[in-house]
Amino acid sequence: MPDLEGYLKIWGAAQSGAVAASRLFEQMSPRARERAEELCPGLAGVLVGAFPYYAGEREGNLSLYSRGEDYHIAVKRLLAEAGAALRREYPRSRFVPLVDASPLPEVRAAELAGIGLVGEHGLIICPPYGSYVFLGCILTDLPLETPGRKSPPCIRCGRCAEACPSGALRWRDGAAVFDSALCLSGVSQRKGALTPEEERRLKTLPTVWGCDLCQNACPYNASPAVTAIDALAGRTETAPYLADLQREALEGLPEKAFREKYRNRAFSWHGKSPLIRNLGLHKEWEHKA
Ligand code: SF4
Ligand code: SF4
């Protein structure tokens, strides 16, 4: 089988691999499998790439993943370019890029493809980039083999669960248990009113969008390599690096102008109201405003 995964590296993936679709079908619901096969009739293989995003500093009130161009846009573009190059090389085959809203169990696909190890926090870890990576896949009707190699598990130190302020990640019997309903990353991005308990927990976060605490505590993320992908690092004119949002800057901005100004940012997809609310919840930021 040709080195198809190499195409993902040409287009920015730090690690890439391949997996037979049949290995993923076992873990997919009938609906998810149906959707994957609708997207790519004859689906037989999946290429997986890890696209790092760490830009070199952690200070700031935006989650590290959201400081450059929105990854939905940036990674989709890289995958589209890789897919187009593959189609030129293999014109009889299908190559369908996917990012984020994917029916695939992406972390499992990455693990099977041998591109990283799965942390107890449920994320893929790709040394030397740690878990600060986005996963992107290309579906194909070309049969691909799953490599025999298997990554070891993480060292199971429990620091991610210790660092979690909401109980979303708990350590039980030597392993982490995750409750997505309690995860403050999701809560911070939700529109509308929050419960008093959710508000209290959000006040403990250093971020007003997303939460990095479990990832920042992980020893694999102690000294992560900086991404070479300019768009994700914020090294472009259209989405320059942005680590902080201030309430005063957002309050005077009409919603339409906000969406226009930040149209290519991951933190803008729910409008400015969750950000204004979260900034208001955090006393330190209120003082600054
Ligand atoms: S992102 Fe934050 S709230 Fe969610 S599991 Fe990690 S530390 Fe807990
Ligand atoms: S903090 Fe420890 S237990 Fe959690 S993912 Fe990292 S290595 Fe694994």
C-alpha cells in the first residue's frame, strides 16, 4: 500500500497514520457508520492526522486552542488540500476530508493508526506536541491497513483529574472517569443562563472560553513543541495571535460587528453573549473592565 498518510504531513500534520475502516466500525453506532458510508461510499480506510496548535505561551484568558484561526477553517483547508493532492494521484478513488463534526471515533482512530497515546483525560497525546493537537481525517474507498504497532497508555499519574475544578474528570480505581455534563469547557461555551453552581465554577477558571486545566497539568504537556502551522499559531494577518479578550472591548461592539471582526475565530460561534457573561463572572476581569 502506498504511503498515503505522508500527504497529511505535507499539509501540516505533525503525525499521521492509517487505519482500516472495519476496525472503527466495531466502535460506531449503526447511525454513525451509515453516515460515514454516505459521506464516502465504499469506505474502506481512514487517514488520520494530528495538527498541533500550541503557539508558545499559556498566559491569557482564551483556551489555547482558540488563539489562532478557527481550527474548523484552518484544518479543513489543510485536509482539503491533502485530499485534492490525493485525488490527483489516485483519480479513481474517493478522498473525503472530515474535521470535528465527524461520525468517526477520532481518538480511537488516531490510537489505532499509531500516531499517539490516549490520555486518561480522553484526548490523544502526540509527543512532543502533547495533547495540544486537533485531529483530522480523510475517508477513502481505498483499503488501508491498520499498523501492528500499538502505543502504550499514558503514565496514569492522575494529575489531570486532580486539576479538574468541576468533578468532570474524577480519579477512581486507578483511572479517570469523565462526565461531559460537568465539563467547564462546554459550560463556558453554552449560551443563556447558567445554574448558580455552574457560575461559581466558571469563576474559578483562568479562561473565559474553554478550559485547559486538565491538559496543562499533564506531564506530557510540560514543554510542548510549538506548532509549525502558522494559521493555528496566529502567525497570519487574517487571524493574528489573540490570548486575551477584555469585556470593555466587547461591550461596545454590536453583535453583527463582533461576528464580522471575529468570523474566523473558534470563540465567536455562539456570538458575544457567552463571553460577556463569562468575563463578568470573573472578578479579576471585572476590575480590569
Ligand atoms: S476541560 Fe476543565 S472542566 Fe473539563 S475535564 Fe478538563 S479540567 Fe475538567
Ligand atoms: S495527567 Fe497523567 S493521567 Fe492524566 S492524561 Fe496526563 S499522564 Fe495521563
